[in-house]
Amino acid sequence: MSSSVKGMRDLWGDELRWFRRIEETAHRVFGAHGYREIRTPILEYTEVFKRSVGDSSDIVAKEMYEFLDKGDRSVTMRPENTAGVVRAMVDHKLLVNNDPQLLYYMGPMFRYERMQAGRYRQFWQIGAESFGVASPESEVESLAMLFDFLQGLGLKSLSLSLNSVGTPESRPAFNAAFRAFFDARADRFCEDCHRRIETNPMRILDCKNPGCQAALEGHPTIVEFLDDASKAHHTRLKELLTTLDIPFTENSRLVRGLDYYTRTAFEVLSSDLGAQSALLGGGRYDGLVKQLGGPDTPAFGWAIGLDRLAMVLKQLHGEAPFEPAPLLIPLGEAASAKALQLAREWWSAGLRVQLETRGCPLKKSLQSANRMGMKLALILGDGEFEKGTLAVKHLETGAQEEWAWNDVPSRLKG
Ligand code: HAM
């Protein structure tokens, strides 16, 4: 076999540098908000996803890497991380005292999807979940963090698309009104929508079929059928977003492809993404903790696709800044022992130096340094060894100078 599994790719070089940059920004920004990192296993019992993401969702119905392990238990490679985080919170009894719990994660997810630009079968997400608070304030805190994170990475043309998907209690009224609307023009909807009207009518709203989208013109909105508390929640959320200058548009057709959402649902689109325009999505999921065996706990969160985010950043800013470390090239046995000693001092002082350990002719080392894009070669030959210096070659210009060993830290920092 000479290729990686379809839809799964190696991360290296520039793309990986963007990933690292994004991850470092996430640790910094989320840490400032008091969020703590959690890492859950990639494999979970299949039930964890069936009971949360939902049997009727595309993810569970078609996209899961699901198999029997050697003990005949059905396990699944996580298609998302919210369910796993909730499972972990319940397992560790972290929600019993009703303290707010703020968590974030990053890692690979797996969905057996049709390939497209920015859509993979192993992809990466960074997500944040806040447990224990039902208020619109907690949503805006999380969204402000999200926007600070994205803006910290230099993203500007972002739009928050917002809806409320109601509660299990308010949905029957919407479903009834929607059913009547659907029946009056049923022949204009696709086969999938005819299936959805029985299983999960709301999902018809985001059918990708243009004919169905046209047929939806004038549809009853979920917001119209919200109970009073959900309506007040939605209004307050919009007020707070406005106060914080977080721009949003209301989108009555936004329903999200996972079944656990209640009230607030949202996506952030980036115009730089083309067909795969959803950079991230999330919302409130007040019923999920209980559904997975925990105490009744409100929750809100979102996850962003790292692959897509890195793609947008590359489009906007080009290559992630990177400078290879200078190459320290000792010539001869005595010099190579000294070079090891010197390099060790410099490494522990936090300097970046790569050591040539091949003992090869200088020309070969310089050729490699050039191919690796290095800017400086620090050469330790016999003459330099005796004087306690290095011959420093600037590889781009060919200019050469001499540095005393003691001066190297300040010179490299400069
Ligand atoms: P999701 O909308 O399924 O939500 O995924 C979130 C993001 O993951 C998407 O907006 C997209 O950027 C990225 N993504 C999804 N599938 C792929 C793929 N095949 N290739 C590349 N990127 C992909 C969730 O996963 C929820 N757990 C979000 C959440 C957290 N809701 C509450 N808390």
C-alpha cells in the first residue's frame, strides 16, 4: 500500500504550522476565559453517539466508523466530541454540584463522508462546551470567546447565523403547523424530505436540494412557536450580542445536523470557504446530559473545523511564518564533541540550533542547509576551534563573518 486511507491525510509543513498556530491561540484565549482542556478517547461505545447525535441524523445513519471490537462490543470512532465530553462529565460525576464547568478540546474526528474541498474523513475540531448555566449570558460569553479567538487569528469577514430550534415541548406545535404547510405542497419536496417529515420535520428546513429550498418560501418558523421563556431567551441573546458588537443574522432555516440542540443554534460562515462555507457550528443542548445518564444540566457549546480554518488562514495570510533553525556544522572529531557541548548550552538557554551529526564534508552540509531553507550555517572548523569562534555563513547572501562562542546567544537572539 502506498497511499493513506481515502479522506485521511498526513499533516506536515505549512499546514501543520497553521494547525499549531491555531491550537496555541486556542489554549491562550480559552485559558483566559477559565476554560480547561479535556481529552476523551477516540473510540466510544456506539450507543454514546446514537443516543446523542441521534439515529435520524446523517452522521449516525450513514457516516460513522462503527465496528465490533474483539470482544464483540459495538464501538465507533468519534464523529464529534460533544457526546464524548458529556459522557466523561457524567462518568466522573463532575456535574453533581451544579458548578459551572467550562471545557475545551481539540483532536481528530471521523466521518465517512463524500470528499470535497475542506471535507475529510479524518478531520480536526477544536470545541468549547459550557455546562451548568442556562442563561443567554453564558452563550454570549462563549461566543465572545469564539470571536476573540477567530479575530486573534486575523479573521475578519465572519458572520454569525442564528436561530432558535425550540425545546422538545415547543416542537410539536411547530411540527403540526409545518406538516400542514408541507402537505399543501408535498409534491415539490424531494424523497429525503418525505422521509424527514415522518422522522424529524425540522431538518427539511436545511435540505440542500434547491427545489426544496424554493418550496420552503413562506414556511412557518420555529421562532413563531417558541414558548414564552424560549422567546425571552432568544430576545435577550440578540440584545447581548448587539451590546458586544458581535454581528449576527437571523436564519430561520438553520437547524443543524445533530439532534441534541435546544433553543439557540448557530453557525459561523466564512466567505473565503466557498461550497463548504460553515466554519463552525454549535448551540444549546439542555437535554443531553440527562439523556446520557447525568443530572439535568443545561449546556452550550460549539466546534470549529481546524482543516477549514487552516485553509482560510492560508488563503488570507499565505504561509505560516517559519524560520528553520541555523545549522551548526562541526568539522572533525574534536570539533563535533565541542559542538555537542556548545549546542547543549544554547538549547538550554532557549536558542534554536540544529546540529549536523553526519560528519560529512562541509559542502554536503551546506547543500542540505540550503535545501531545508536555513538562513545561517555556524561552522566549527579547526581554526575556529582554536580561537573559540564560529565561521558564520549567511546562506542567502553568501556573506561570512566570525562570532565568538560567548557571543552566539546574543547574536542569535538579535
Ligand atoms: P458539526 O457542525 O457537525 O458540529 O461540526 C462542526 C464543524 O466541524 C463544522 O462546521 C466543520 O467546520 C467541521 N467539520 C465537520 N465535518 C467535517 C468534515 N468531514 N471535514 C472537515 N471538517 C468538518 C459538531 O460537531 C458539534 N459537536 C458542535 C457542538 C459542540 N455543538 C455543541 N457543542
